[in-house]
Amino acid sequence: MIIPDKTLDVQGVAGLRVRTLALETLGSMERGQVLKVITADKDSRKGIASLCRDQGFVLLDEVLDGPLHAFLIQR
């Protein structure tokens, strides 16, 4: 089980703002640290995947739990 170094709960946020907030948070973290992003935005899957691809982060896991998505991203 991966234990995140930080958690970003953006359940009330939608669209590109989820990606932007994740990028800002990851930017303040050290290489190798893990961020958990929790969102209710169903479109965030594409945004988080492209964020990781574009910025060189590693998407370690994605969990769908009812209306919530949780992503584990390694900087």
C-alpha cells in the first residue's frame, strides 16, 4: 500500500482547475514524493493522465469509489 506524502481534496472543483491545483501542489513537493488527489469530477481522469504525461510525473494508481476518483501521483 502506498502512503501519500500529501493529499489534495478537490471534490468541489471541476474541469482544468483540478489539473492546475494538482500541478501547483506537485510543484511544491520533492522528487519521489506522492500526492493523493481526490475528486468527484468524472472528467478529471483525462486531465490527470495528461498532467502526468506532460510533466513527467508517474501515475501510480487510480481508484474509483462511487462518485469519487482518487489518484496517486509520484513527483
